[in-house]
Amino acid sequence: MTIHEPIDMTSKDHGYFPKAFFWRGHRYVVDAVEQCWTVARRRWMGRIERHGFRVRTRNATYVLYHDLSRNAWYMERNIGKR
């Protein structure tokens, strides 16, 4: 399910990888970062716009992204229960 809602990233590993976040009033701890990628829409300027992460928590898998222009984190998709 595609969502695109803001989340509160409360903890990161190595200052980069999601470790824990709040979404819709609940705290989620990331057990594993399964995949990460970079989105650069303005390649000619070498500007990276966001970092994406597929993360696994205790009960589900989510796709999160960090919008670098706003320094804000978002829930992009809830992939579902494990």
C-alpha cells in the first residue's frame, strides 16, 4: 500500500541507516535494512534528492525515504506483514 506520510526518525545507525521511527503514534524498531538506494533527478548537477530504504521490523516490511531538500523522513509504502 502506497502511503507517503511523514515519520519521525528517532534513531539512525552510523548517522545514515534507519534504526527506529515513530509513525501514526507507534514506535518501530528496524531489525534490518534490506535494501538502500539513492534518487538523483538532477544528474547533470550531481544533486542527490533522496535516499530510500526498505526496512524490516518485527511485524512488517516498509519502504522509507529521506528527502534531503527538506531534511524530512517519509513512509512511502507498507509492504505488509512478515
